[in-house]
Amino acid sequence: MSLEDKMEKILKKIEKVKQGDKLDLSSDEDLSIGIMNLISIEEHLFYTAQKTNNSVYLGLLKEVREMRVELLKKIIKEYEGEVWCISKHLLASSMRMMEVGTKALGKGDSAEAKDMFNKAYDLYSMFWALNLNLIKPEEIKDKKMLSDMAASEQKENKIEITTDKNFMSKVKSILKKALDCCRE
């Protein structure tokens, strides 16, 4: 498949997502944040069980985990290999980076907060890129294709593409156009 064919295929996927044919992204974005919090609850229940030596917390952890798995299936409909676990960890890590950023903000360290928030959004964008099948791992390897795709998206949709040539800046630029939690 030629570079142009690959770019066209990815741009068509984005267009389908924007038109709502594939997912209700406003609901799925809300659901992804809820799932992040369930993962965080699982962690807290684990640590509380360990600290208190009270197994009741492990029973609650099991129930919360079952709920999280059920809800994650609503977003991650198809996956291969380790994509399910990668997705869960991307959401969990994103949530933790937001927490660290919020604490840094509370301490008045806006530079650290900004860095953590950027990392959190990078991880969150990676989650969506992976689960919307916008970019497959084999396509990511071709950095020239990714750069060309971002330039094409900028030209067609008049969106701002950062001059930073790294992978995540491209993913974020593409997803900004596709994901809109405020769309009803």
C-alpha cells in the first residue's frame, strides 16, 4: 500500500469518527474518565487492604474491577495482543499524571504541573489513537508517513500542527480534530 493510500485510509477513519458513525465519542470520553477513576479506586482498595489487613477491601476491589472490565469493553471493542492491558495502563497512567500535576499546581509549581498535564494528555491521546484504530503500530514506524499525514490533515481541515516532529504531537493534532467531548 502506498503512502498516499495509507494516509487516505487513516483520514477516512477520522472522518467516520467525526461523523459519529463509529463511536459516540462524547459519551466514550466521559466513560474513559469514569474508568480512570475506577482504576484509581482499585489501587486505593488494594493499598487499604494491605495497610489495614482487612480482606473486606479485597472483596470491594473485585467488584470494582468487574465493573471496570465491563465498562472498558464498551470502548475497547476489538483488540489484538496486549492492547487491552496497554489501554488500561494508559488510562491509569494518565490519571496519575493528572493527580501529580494537580498537586504540583496546589504547591505553586506551575512548570511541574504543566509538564505532568502534558504527559497525562499524551497518554490519553495515545489511548484514543490506539482504540480508534487511527494509527496502527506498523504505521507508526514510518515517521515520514506520519509527518505527511499530519501535514495533509492540517491542509484539509485548517488545524494547527505543532512544529515538534515527535509522534505524540502528531497524534494529539489529529485527535484534536476527531475528539470533541462537548459535541452533543
